[in-house]
Amino acid sequence: MVERLLIVGASGHAHAVLALLRRLGTHRVMGLIDDTRPAGGLVHGLPVLGGVADLPQLCAAYDFDQVVIAIGDNGRRQLITDQLRRRLPQLRWPVLVDPTAVVAEPARLGEGTVILPLAHVGPGARLGPGCLLNTRSSLDHDGQMEPFSSLAPGVHCGGLVQIGERAAVGLGASVVQHVRVGADTVVGAGAVVLDSLPPQVVAHGVPARVVRSRSPLEAYL
Ligand SMILES: CC(C)(COP(=O)(O)OP(=O)(O)OC[C@H]1O[C@@H](n2cnc3c(N)ncnc32)[C@H](O)[C@@H]1OP(=O)(O)O)[C@@H](O)C(=O)NCCC(=O)NCCS
């Protein structure tokens, strides 16, 4: 059965999620929800139906109970998810896995997790909720991604790596086996992480070094 769904977000990441949903063919996307665009306009060929505050009325009007939060920034994705969970407890949060991605058995994917084309999840891995594996990223065997963490395109994580809550690993970075990236830490593009990183820092370079601290909701994209 094709289920009705709304996408929250209208950015480039929402475009990638929409393309994934079209490949899957499992959902009918009713429109986009975005606080920064006027309702009634078209984005990525879909109508913007309103902002997050309008969701309760939209739920009734469009008869849907599934939502995907297509916001690339991890802190904001969690914030909006938490708001909606409180206000609309009946909502369901599908796990979306691109048909070209490989998810080994056994692996656990939390609700609302999105896995984009050609990504890889190794056996014994645990993700989510609300995680994001971008195009061609890989979390190898027995890895863990805590809630709302993300791997940017082309990231490689060795076995048993742990990515803390809301932590973001940047474009093309590599994280060697057994390393932990602390909660709310951002790893810069192209970094090679050889040792565990503490929470709430920015680190980059080869090998990766901590360059400064960061606060959990600080924008990084
Ligand atoms: C690390 C990052 C978050 C920026 O951190 P920041 O502390 O705000 O850094 P700034 O942009 O102020 O740059 C500060 C310095 O760090 C350097 N720098 C920034 N990012 C770097 C990186 N990834 N590797 C090496 N050096 C980097 C800058 O060149 C600058 O150097 P300078 O002082 O000699 O001029 C960002 O550069 C980055 O890599 N983001 C990830 C992007 C990404 O993965 N996007 C995914 C889209 S799906």
C-alpha cells in the first residue's frame, strides 16, 4: 500500500530525500513543510503546505500520519523531531533506505533514519533514531551511531566506531576502528580521525586535531 507522507524541510537535503522516496515508490509525498518559505509556493516540484506549527491542522486535512525530517543539521533535526513527537504522538517515522544501499544482517536502524544511495551499514551496527548516512558513506561492522548523528558523503568508518549523539562527520573523512566521536562534535571534511574525540568540539586535519569547542545547536553546514 502507498502511504501518505509529508517532508519537513525544503533544502537540498530534502531534494535528496524526495529522490529517494521516488525510487522507493512506497509513499505518496503530499508536500513540504518549511518555516522559511511562503506556503503555497512550489519547491522541488512539490507544494509548500505551511510551517511546523501548521502540522496538526495539515495532519487532519491531508490524512497522513508519516513524516520524514529532511533537515541536514543534526541539532535542528532532533529539535523538530522532539517538538513533533510531543505535539503529534500518533506520527510515524519511517526508516528510508535507498535500494542501492547495503545494510547487512543483523543491523538495527532506529525510526526516522535515512540511508542515501550506495551507503553501507555493516553487520552488528546499531543506528538511530534520526540518523543520516549520506551518499557512499560507510559504517562498518559493529559500529554505532547514536541518535541524530550523521555521516556526510564519502565518509568511511572502520569497525566498532561510535558516533555520539548529534555528532557529524564531514565530507570524505575517515574514522579508524574502535574510535569514538563525542556527542555534538563536528569532524571537518577530509579529516582522518585516529584517536577518540571528546564531546562538543570541532576537529579537522590529517591526523584530526581538536581546533575549538562548539555548542550543541551551533550551525555547521
Ligand atoms: C570544520 C568545519 C565545520 C569548519 O569549522 P570552523 O571552525 O567554523 O572553521 P572555519 O571555516 O572558521 O575555518 C578556520 C580554519 O580552519 C580551516 N579549515 C576549516 N575546515 C577545514 C577542514 N575540513 N580541514 C582542514 N582545515 C579546515 C580553514 O581553512 C581555516 O584556516 P585558516 O585559519 O588558516 O584560514 C568545516 O570547514 C567543515 O569541514 N565542514 C564539513 C562540511 C561537510 O562535510 N558538509 C557536508 C555536506 S552533506
